[in-house]
Amino acid sequence: MSTRDDYAVEEWEAIRRAPAEAVIAIEQASPSGPWGRRKERKAAERGFRVAIAELSDSELVAAIVAARDEEGALLDALRAGGEPFTDRAVETARRARRAILDKGTQEELEAYATAIITTAENVALATREEGERSSTSRAEALLLTRLAQALGRRGYEPPGGDWGAGGVQGMVADGASLGGIREIPPEPKS
């Protein structure tokens, strides 16, 4: 089992920031208005609490929990910056995964990835987007899939949607642009 002391400053920063950046990226992927943002923020809080409770036997998760007091300030600072996080969140998740693979255990990585993905899913499912048939928008689905892949989850399909032929994996394989997240190809006609 790894602890915070096992990681270089840059590695720990990626591990600490990846959950917050994932949440903000999901919020930005498909803006929901003031009421929707409130629901998404509550879902993020609830998601972190549940994930932490389920994974409390991991020393790495315990170190993240110990830094939890900083999390609210981190989320507020990241949100206030107005910076787009769609691409950045995926890269930070990738760096965190590499660090945990290098210095932690597979079990720690699985627990960490599960906590981030579950929380991001909760945020995506918190509101139904206008005009969407599912409770997860196409932009959120694409981002969830890219986050899951960055965390080592190949073949992941996000909840709450009928994503057409090939699913979200098909969109990813077709190179749907994450930076231009609103430019995701339309669903194929049946």
C-alpha cells in the first residue's frame, strides 16, 4: 500500500486534483443552469462521501480524505478560474493513474478509479439535459468514457443513454473532439 509520502509533489498534485477536475469537466461538458449546477454540486459532494466510505481501508484514499479539507477550496478555486477542464481533466487522470501504477498497488488504482468514475457519473446523472433523451448528455458520455479510459477502464460505457451504433466507444474510436465537445457527431439515423 502506498501513502502520500511515496509520491513526488507533482504526482501527488495530480492524484489530489484528478477527482476535482473530473467533476468540473463534467459540469462544463453540458452546462445545466443555476438549478442544475446546484444539483450537480450536491451530487459531487455525495459521490465523494459514498466513494470514500466504501474505500476507507485504502491508505491512499485515507491520504486523500486527510486532504479533504482542501478539496472544497480547490473546487471553488478551479470553478472560479473559468478555465475549460475537458481535456485537462483527462490528462490529469492519466498522470494520476501512471503515478499510482508506479508506486501503488492495482487495488489502490481500482479504488481510486472507481471513486472518480462513480462521482463523475453521479454529477452527470444529477440533471436531465434539455433536448436529450437520456439523463446523461452526449458530451458528458464522451467525457466520462475518456476519463474512464485515462484511468485504465477500457470498454467503459456511461450510464443513462442509448448511444446508437457502436455506443460511446464508437464515438471515441471515430475521434470525436473533446476540446470541441459540442461537435460530437450526431447519432446515426436508424
